[in-house]
Amino acid sequence: MDLEPRSGRLTAWGNALLAGLVSPDDAAFAVVGEDAVHRVEGLPGEEAPVGLTLALGRLRALGVTGLRVALPVPGHPLGLSGPPEFNKRALESEEAVVCHGGGGLGLVPEVYEAGPAGDVHTEVLWRVLPVREAPPADVPSLGEAERELAEALREATEALTRLDVAGSGPVAEAAIDAYRARAEGGAAVLAPGYPARAVRVLELARRVGLLVSLASGAGHGGAVSAAEMAARSEVLRPVERVARRARVAAYNSVVEERERGVR
């Protein structure tokens, strides 16, 4: 699980733009991140792919008032509402953005690597497709997500300790150091306009995601037999699911709270 999915960045900074809290250029810059370029294809009124800044402005002009993220995997269509073609593409990418308002549009990223050896860069093409305007699947409230995460983290830590899965080794240590450096550097967890609880839930979900990633990739510890590997997977599967649900709840909280009249 990526610590920061591209669909999450687009949702967060797109919502900040739609709320008038950041400029189109600043939103686009934050979404692109370390990628070389993002383009958007299939926007109503645009015959060719356009840049992200123009695309965000076009979505606002079309009546889009908010963005939601979807992080589906096979067997768990988290955040999706159909139709089948959009769901299929979102499942292939394991992420998507669903527009609230604007006539039912969604965006699915396609990620490419380009450039010569030694100078390879990442390009992203967002494909715009019709979506069904309906409640997204299996998205908890922030409060539910926070409770689920705390319980899942406690249970997973206890179970992995029993299985002797210690997140040690150079790869694990490097991942933890990178995560700590990012946190200490004050990197923004969410865009302006998000409630403090959403920031807290997303940060906890990222920590849980890091635990899952390290435990899944650890080639040491006591889990060396087929039975022990199966036991490890059994522990991690529900934890990963809870972390994804929490991420979606955090990214979507601005739109969800607006619909409930909280904001």
C-alpha cells in the first residue's frame, strides 16, 4: 500500500481548490508531487488531454463541488458506486477519484515510466469516465475509522509479536527512517480545510500501512514455514482492509461532513 496514493493527493488538494483555499497552480503542483507531469483525458468539452491546472478549473466550471477517493481491491469495492466500466478500471489501478456534483464524473490514473535509462521519470494520465451518483461502498465515518484502526493496530501488533515477525533488517530500518524523516520534516498530511481528526486518522492509517508493508515483506523472524506465512497473511489481511477504509474516510471527510451539515 502506497503511503500517499495519487488519488488521495488529487482528492485532498482538489477539495482545497474547490473550497477556495488554494490556487489552481498550487493545487496542481501538490498533486503532481515527484512525478514529471499529470494530464487529464476525456473531460467534457476537451478533445485532447489537458494539463492538471486546466482540468481542475474545468471540473469546477462543470459544477463539481467535491472529490472523493476510492481505493478498491478485488473483493472490496471500497469507495466505488458504479457503473461496471468505471469500477473495472478503478480496480485495475486500485484507486480512483469520484466527483461530487458535475453530472457524474470519475477519474482513474494510468501511470507510465518514460525517458532513457538513467533518466526515467513518471507520467500520469487521468482518464475521465462516467460514474453513478450514489453513496460510495463501505466508507466509514471518521469516528468509526479511528476506532477500527486503534483496535486493528493493537491486535495486529500482539499477533505479529507472537509470530516473531520483528520489523528488523536493513530494508525495514530504511523504510522506518524515511517515514520518520518525512514526519519530522513537517510534510503536509492533508491539504488545507481538512478537520484535525481527518489528519489524525490518515496519519494513523499510514503508520498501520507501514506496519503491514514491513511485516508482509519481512523475510526473517519465526514466520518461515508455509503454515507460519499463512498465519502472518491471515493477521495482516483485515488490518490492511481497515487501513484502506480509514484512508478513504479521511480523504473524503470534507465532502461527507458537508453533506451531513457539519461544516
